[in-house]
Amino acid sequence: MQAFLVILTLAALALVAASPRRFRPTRSRSAVNTFIAVWGSVVVGILLGPTVTALIPAQPITYAKPLAVLGLGWIGVMVGAQARTSLLRLVSRRIWTIVALDTLITAMVIAPLAYLALSRWLAPGRPPSAVVALIAAAALGWAMETRSARVASTAEAHRLAIVIRASGGLLAIAAIIAVGVASIISTTVTPLATAVSGATVLVVAATAALLLKFAISITSGKRGDQLCVFLGAVGLAAGTAAEIHLSPLFAALLTGVAIANMPGKGLRSFEAFILRGEHVVAALFGLTAGILIDIRIGLGGLVLVFLLTAMRLLLKPVTLSLAIRFSDDAPGQRLPASSPLYLAPIRVSPVAIALGVSLVLLDPSATNNRVLAVLLISGLLAEVVSITLTAMGARRVGATKAVAA
């Protein structure tokens, strides 16, 4: 009963945080909207959870693991649905360059530094590979919202915003794949077992997608029936993965990829219907993450927080700028040499929150709760810094225009 009341409360709060009235396409409010729906929900979760007021205990959420896994599956399918082959063929070499460079820098710089910091922070010895992989994956990419940069509405700025959104979406896919592969490797001891686990996830994802396609075709466009079928398919993929201690996000991602590449107008319209719940699901997991954290991270945890935040501030804008500089401008595709949009990659991708929650749900422990706290605190700091720098840039541009007038 307690678990039911907790889930009902979280759902109600998520619906309020993600109210459609907050998400009108107005550039001046988009940063606030995104902060409220995602990171604002994290803050509310921290305030309501054991860290501050303990109005909502964390234990009922761990008891309701199947529902939480279902939510993770929803997120995985939404991310995987972006990987439609017809769309990937349209991705420019410049965007692929950004994705490759950010992945390389994360693997070569952020992952080793995170490993060293975790070695000092956690118990003496080698930190769990799954935790290192998760922190590195959470550092991949950036938030895809760009309207809050308040840039001039020019063709060059519009093209840069598209580049940021497209590369952010592809890097979100890469992050979930990285965690999924790491979960397979860390839970198996032989190459054969690794291959079997990987094949199992692929088969389950393909089966769930085929079942969903068949069920959608016989529901006659009834959204209620289609939603029930969708939840069943997602539950099959994500739940099976969770039961064998693999990433439910990864299995659901593969299901989303399979669904996106199946023919059928019914599937396309249903994808659009499912994507409407994006803000509600993001708010729900923000609340859940805030409740699950353990704020007692100590000095070592604080060092890791500031390290991850500093790496984002230093590396992400440089990564975007370098990749653009060293990729050729196609005819009519020139990007601005300077723009507030180059600061957009400072903001952490909301997928990082889902990755952290999945770590705690699959392996509840004090260590993992503290790792989740590190991810959330670092993300909040990056969000605040990004909003501050963007506001300062907007004021500077406004002052320049006033002087010129």
C-alpha cells in the first residue's frame, strides 16, 4: 500500500511539473521549462526524500522495481526510435564528426579521470567497471534544448542548433549502448557467456518489436489499447533484461530501434503518440532520482562532482568547436564562428538521470546511491552555470545593440 501511494504521489507531481502549459514553444521560457521538468523535479525529489524531509521514503520505490523498470523501458524506446535508417542516412559528416570526437574525448580523458577519482573515493581497490562505464556514459553528449540560448534567428544559427540537437540525440544512443555493453561484460565471466547474453538481449528486443507491430495492426487505432500493448512490449524487453541483471535501457533501446525501422504507418503515428509523454516521464524520473540519492558523498565524492563539472565546462564547448572547425562546410551550410549556442553542450543530457536510476534499481546499495548523488549534483551545477552564462551573454548582446543604436 505504501509503495502504491508513493508511486501515485510521484505520478501526480510529474504531471504538474510537466504541465503542457509550460512547454509552449517560446524561446524566453524554454530554459526555465526544461529546468522545471527535469532538474527542478530532481530538486523536488531531494527535498521530499530521505535526504531532507523524508516525506517520501526511498524503500517503496525499490519495492516497485517492475514499474520503475517499465519507465526505464519507455525512455529507452523513445531514444532508440530516433535511430531510423532513413534519417541516419541524412546525418551529415559534420554531425558524425562531433559524435566521434565527443566519444573519443570521453573515453580517453573523462573515463580515466573518473576511474582514478573513484579509486580514491570508494573502498580501496579497483572500482566496479559498471560504475566507471556509467559515469563515462553519463558524461557523453548534452541536452538537446537550444531555444534558451536566445540567439538571433539567422540561417547559420538555425543550422548550428540542428547540429547540436542531432549530435545530442546520437550521443544519447551511444551512452545507453555503452552502459548496456558494460552490463553484459561485467555480469559474464567467459566469452561464450558474453555472446549468449548479448544474443539474448537482441532476440528479446526483436521479439518485443514484432509483437508490438502485430498488436498495433489489430487495435484499429484505439490509443488506450495501443498503450497497453506498448507497455506490455516494453515490459517484456526491459523486464527480461533486468531479470538477468542487464541494462533495461539497453534492451528497450534496441526495441525502439527495431520499431523505428519496421514499415507501417500505424507504427509511425503511434511513435508520435508515445513521444508526447516525454516530459512527464522525464519529470517522473527526476523525482525518483532525487529521492533515491544518498547525499553523504564525503570529500572524495565532492572532488568527483567538481571534476565532472569542470570537464564539461572545459571540454564540451571545445569539442563542438573543434569538430565543426575540422569538418568541411558543405555549400550553403556555413555555421556561425561565434554564438551562445556553443555553450549549450555544457548542459548534461537528461539520459544521464535515467542511467543513474537504472544503476540503483538493478543494484541497490549505499555506494550506488552516492554515485547517483554525484551525477545529479554535477548535472545541477552544469545546468546552473549554463543558464548563468547564457543570461550574461544575452545581456551583453543587448547592451551592444543598445550602444550601436
